[in-house]
Amino acid sequence: MEQYTDDERVEDLKKWWKENGASIMAGIALGLIAIFGWQYWLSYRDAKAEQASQAYDAFGAAVEKADADQVRQRGQALLTDFPKSPYATLAALRLAKLAADGGDIAAARQRLEWVIDHARLDELKDIARLRLARVLFAAGQPAEAEQRLAQVTTASLTAEREELRGDLALAGNDAAKARTAYAAALAAGGGTSLLQLKLDNLAPPSAQAVVVAPATPPAAAQPKPAESAPDTPGTDQPASGKPADESAPPALVPAFRPETPAESATPVTTGTDRPDSGKPVSAEPTPAAASTTVPDDAPGTVPAPAPATPTAGQ
């Protein structure tokens, strides 16, 4: 192996630099330009984003104040100065909503179409298409609304898309298609009470859903009033059958003794007043017969029964 001297090495280095030095310097310069250019672009983008944010804040403040002129001016300035900014897209969507709420369908459609043409995110474009379909449906253009709705492909908007598709089908008197769309909206996660109500109204009646009204029951017989039981001698219960109050004084019950036919028909006669003895019959009743009847309302204790009157044969 030959040994290079220092002079030969220097000559080889000079020769290599003469051939490649210019390209190396150009590469270094381009790298520095790229670095400084990227830093400048980042600072410029941040500055524009800051300006767009401030402009959107001013636009939002005008919306809160309900100043229609300021809203239009600031919103239009945001769309003109920052057309590629997400803030411009949000401002256009908000302007479209305000126009639709005010009944200006043409202005709302114009704002939504601007979003479709200038938005950089596909999701924002699909949101604009979905809202535009609603505006067209409200304006009485269901065919064009269906075309816009078919362009919505974002998965997170499937439930809203299918629900609106069901509304379009229901407006066209296509109940089967509307039922299918509402079911797809529920399956996609659109489980709202309103959507469930729409689907229930379209569901065909089933055997389980039909409820037969029960027959009218016959009129219940009026219960007869309970007859009052006769008073039982020797008891202290009232006629109603309820137990008597233990604190109340016992009721006085008159003594009961059946009358004999002799006492009820003719007065009792003694042995000397018999008709067959030839003496006149005494018309005066005996004291014993007069004392056998006790009035019901007599106070005091129950009297003892009177002794039987001896007859003439005794």
C-alpha cells in the first residue's frame, strides 16, 4: 500500500472541495432558509389564528346583543378576511341558523353552501349538508333535500341523517320507508323520546298491542238494610248487634210474662163470684191482674212477677 504524503492529501482535499463545495454551501443555505421560513410561517399562522379568534369573539358578542347589523358586518368580515379559518366556518354556520330562524331561507342556503365549498374539515361539510337538507325540506323541496342528505357520510351524523330521511319519507306518504329510517336512527344511537314516539306511531298494530275492553259488569244489587233484631230479655246489647259499652249503665228491661187467656179476655173471679153460684159477677178486676202489666219505660229495677191468683177450686 502506497503511503500518501501530507502534500498529496492536501491536494486531494482541494480537488474534492472544488468539485463538491458549491453544492454543500447551497444545501446549507437552503436548510437555513427552510428553518427560518418554517418559523416565520408558524408565527404568521398563529398571528392569523389569533386575529380570527378575536374577530369571532367580536362576532359572538354582537350575536349576544342581538344587533343584526353588527352581526352581518362582523360575520361577513370574518368570512372575507379569514376564509380558510375554522372560525369563518363556525361563523357561517351561525349566520345560516340566524337567517333560518328569521325566515330568510335564501340567506341560510347561501351561508350553508359557502361552508360546503370552503370548509377544510369533512365533518363540518357534512354538518352544513345536513342543515341545508333541513332548510330545503322546510322550503318545500324534498327531492333536493334528499340529494343533499345522501352526501352526508360522517358516522357521527348517521342518527340525525336517518331521522331526517324518515321525516322526508313520511311527508311523501311512504310509511314503510319512514319506519325503516326511524329504526336505523334508533340503531345508530339516536335514542330520543321524540324519535321513539315517531316510530311508535308508525308501528303496525299487533295481537299483543290490541286490548279488548272488558264487558260491562252487571249492576250490583243494593244490600238490604239489616232488620233490627228484637230485644232479648236478660241481655244488655242494643238492637243493632254491637256490644254495649261497658262504661254505660245497664238498660232496664221490663219483665216479660205471657198473658193467659183468662187475663186477656175476662177478669179473674173468685170462688164466691162464680156465675154458677147464683151471685152477681163482680166487674172490678182483682189487684193481682192489675199488677201484672209493667210499662216498658218504667225506671228502676226489674219487678218480680206477681203471685198467681188462687182459683176457687184451690
